[in-house]
Amino acid sequence: MRKKILVILFFFFNFFIKVDSLYAKEFTTSANLEYKVDELGIVNVTNTISIKNNKSEKFAGSFILNLKNVDPQDIQAFEKAIKIPIRVNKENDTFQLILDFPEKVVGKDNLRTFVLTYQEKNLVSRIGEIWEISIPKILDNTFDNYNLTLSIPNFFGELAYISPEQTETKLIGGRRLYIFKGEEVRKLGVNVIFGSFQTYDFRLTYHLKNTSEVNSLKDITIPPDTPSQKVYLDKISPPPIDLKVDTDGNWLAFFSLKPKEVLDIEASGSIQIFSKPVNYFATSPANLVSNSKPTKFWQADDPEIIKLAQELESPKDIYDFVVNYLSYNYDKVKPNEEAGRLGAREALFNPSFSTCREFTDLFIAISRAKGIPAREINGYADSDNPKIQPLSLVSDILHSWVEYWNDQKKTWIPIDPTWEATSGINYFDKFDLKHLAFVIHGEDDTLPYPAGSYKIESELEKDVHVTPSLDTVKNVESLEINHKESTLFLKNRIDFEIKNSGSTAFYNLNADIIMDGKNIRNEFIKVFPPYAKYHISLEVTNGILASKAPFNIIIRVGKEESDIFINKGKIIVKQLLFLSCLLVIVIVIFFFRPIRKRLVFVNNYLVLNVRKFGKIKFRKNKS
């Protein structure tokens, strides 16, 4: 069987260029950046920057470049072969390069072009035969025009991954040039992998049943992104009404079921497995605290487990203890047999009755007792063990392994004590590319349930299908922005719905609402998986006769934006109609008020006469 290997490691550098605020108004700036990688992985960076005067009375006297989490060497700047003085300030992890131009360039539309060069050793990494290049994004909105060229030697190997897609590729003199243009590369930076990677295709079936007499909302788990994998979701059929992310990072798809309804759901896609962690977003301190607490099966407060935690010094010591102390019991791993989960404490007293759950539970409990956050990953493992592998062909027996928190690296590290115990291979210092996470158990040791657990009848039915893939993963990034308007008398209510209609998750999205050119609201979306929806409600003051109503509202999310034109004439017409109706009602009330009083008087008079005389007498008017 052919296997592809992917080694992918993203460096999240913060890089931004800061220019005097006058630049945005008084100047037009353009940047052409070249990142030329040599055979040793050292990058020679050449920034060709142009500044055009938009007004005759303004000129640029200096330029400031801030580099964060990088270490530029041999910094030089030139303008028409004349060296530009550079002042370098370093504070913590930030370099500030200040270029003071020796000559003035004055006059409207006059152009100043200069070149800034330096070497950087931290943009390229090599692991085995895999090369990764990470070019940082620009956080500032400095440049009006921005182009980037990445030049690499041909021997780096085949292109395995590139984001964003290059505009153009050239082969010149034994080198490959990847050319990027536009806002996307400026905002996102460039990540490129040269090598191979392991990809699996999956098809998962879920069976839901609403046994109640009323409508019910039910959820299933979709394989999520983790530091060790990235999910490309082709489809969920039928589509969920929403997809949310819980505090552990699980993807929960929600469905509304009618009374007694039975629903079969199918999810399919691909998963890329990484050999090194990729942190899509920072783990919160609150999540680390919750992943350090005792639970039903992770008895971190048990005296025996606390004693072990005090004796063992490190995660590697805990791992070695679990591997050597427990014995894998193959008789407990059988289709249609309820093995029974022991938990950490019972595993200590019954070491020979262990499966992957006991290996995982014991490591997590000891680790948490020592103050090291740890969690369970439950999913599919492409096992070569002949005692386990046949079961995956007929049933949905999943595997359990561990992720512990490495505070130095600020990431979750996957390990598998079970597979070392059964194979003798070290799964602590080096993880393989055969573990596909279906669900993460951190705050809870049992919920949510992984794919393969959503069955109506207790029969042998295979709902998990996973196969190695040699096809190229299709990465579709797509956001939809819809809105609904509700007009009141003095206010408008606009409800925005943002939907991820692509195949992969977005991270660290900013949703900006701009009213008449002014940013009035910003919302941060940490994780936004496929099929997820995000809602924003906005109230807009119209004023009398639309005197305070804006002309337009723009909502911008990532690369997508939606422009809403506010029809002031329509608002005025609605307000006038409302006022007219109100005026008519007031007039009617006041006009008919005397008549009502007379009718009440006549009624009272008639009632009085009937009671007094027993009959009604009518008097005819004489003409």
C-alpha cells in the first residue's frame, strides 16, 4: 500500500508594517516582496517599496517597519544606489526598523522607490525531507498594492500544500517562483509545504430517533480539526440546521426531529494527518483548568493515583509506567460484546483487564493528579495488528489515545501508550499518521459520543468507513452573508446571518460592520467550521423623516463583504404613512367623542323613563 507522508508545521509570526497615518491620506504605497530561499533554508528578503505623493505639499521623510518574532540579519536599504540610514530598535520580540530618507521627493504624483533587504533564518523549517516555508501576514492596512514572490530551489520536492493559491508559477534557472498578488496574501501570509502527506477519506453514518411526542433537537459529532489533523468536509446529508463548537473543540451538528421521526445522516470528506502539531487557535486557560479536574473515570483525587503522581516526574515517566504496568486484554475487544470500562482506579487493581480505554484513563488520571492537563481522543486508528484490524472491516470498534498539554510548546501532544504496549514501538517521542480523531473528551470523560456510536438497534452494522486516499484534497473556502431588514418608525433592525458554506473551518475571523465609512462594530469568531452559522443583530436609528438614517451599511467577514443600501425615500414614505394613519385615528376619536356623549345621554334617558312609567313616550316636534 502506498502511503503519503505529510509534515506540516505552521509558524504564526506576527508581522506588520507601520507607516505614519498621513500615508493613508497623502500617499499611495506599493510593495513588491521577494522571499528567496537558498539551499540551507536561509531566506533573503527583498522589499521594493514605492511611495507616491498625492499632494504637492506633502512628502515622506521616513518609513517604519516593525518585525515581530523574527530575527532579521544584515539589514540594508538603498535608494538609487544611495544607502539609506537605518535605525534599529529592539524591544522584547519586536524589531523596529526606521528608515530616514536623506533626500526629499516633493511634488504631486512624484514617486520614491527604495529597496530594503535582510536575511531571515526562521521562516523555513526542515523535518526529514520535508520543507515548510511560512511567510508572515501583514496586520496593518498600509499598502495599496501588494505583490509577493516566493523563490525556492527545485530540489525541495513536489508541492504538497500551498495557501493561499498562487497567482502564477514560473520555472527560471533551476528555481521555482510562486507569485502571489492582492489583499489575500497580505492578510493571510503564505504557508507552503514541499513533501508528501497522509490523507484519509471517510464516510460516516449516524442513526437518530426521536422517541418523544414533541419535536426534539438532537446532535451528532463530526470529526473536528485538532492540532494533529485538518478536516475537509464534503457534505452532510441531510444538512444540519447549525454546527457549533464546544469548549473542547468538538464539532456538533444539530438536527430537528419530528415526533417519532427516524433520521439517517451521512457525513463524508477527507482528513489530513500531520506529524507535528498545528495550532489553529490558542487553548484558553479555562479549558486547561477543566482538563485538569477529576471525573468519574479519571479519579485524579484518588489517594493511590495521587501517590503515583508524586513518584513520577514527567509525562514520559507516566507514559512508561502505564505501558509497563497494564496488559492489553484482547478478549475484551470483540464485536457485540460489552467490555465494560474500568476507569483509572480499577485499572490499577486489575491491570490485566485493560483495553485502550484503560491505558488512556490511567495516563489521564495520573497526569491530572500531577497538574498536567490531559484529555482523551477517541477515533479511528488504522491498525496493522491482526488481532484488531479485522474488526474494523465488520464493526465500528474505535480506538482511544491521549493528548497531554506541553506548556513549553503551548500545544497538545498526541501519544498512544496502548500501541507501544502491543507493538513495542515508541509512540511518545514520535507519533504516526494513522490516528484520526472523531471526538475530544476533556471536560467530560464520556460525552459527546463519537461517530459509530449513533445506532438505533444493537445489531452489527458498520457505520464508519475510512480508507487511505491518494487524491488531492479539495479545499473550498466560502462564506455566505445574508440579511433580513425590519423597519420600525424610528429604527431599522437588520439581522445578519453568516454561514460557512465551504469545506474547511475558518479561524480567528473578524466580522466588521461599517456604517457610512465608519467601523461601528467588530465581532471576533474564534472557530467557524463548515455548516456553522453566526448571527449578528443591528439596530439603526432612522430619525424623523430619515434624518439620521445612514446611506449604506457594509458587513465584512474575512474576504467576503455585503453592501446594504439604505433607501431613505422608502423610510420617509413609511413614516409619512404611519403619521397619516395616526392623525386619522386621532381625528376620528376627537370627532366622534361628542356624538358618543349624546348617545350615552339618550340611552340613560330612555332607561329612566321605562323604569318610571313602564313605557316610552315619544314627543313629536311641531312644525
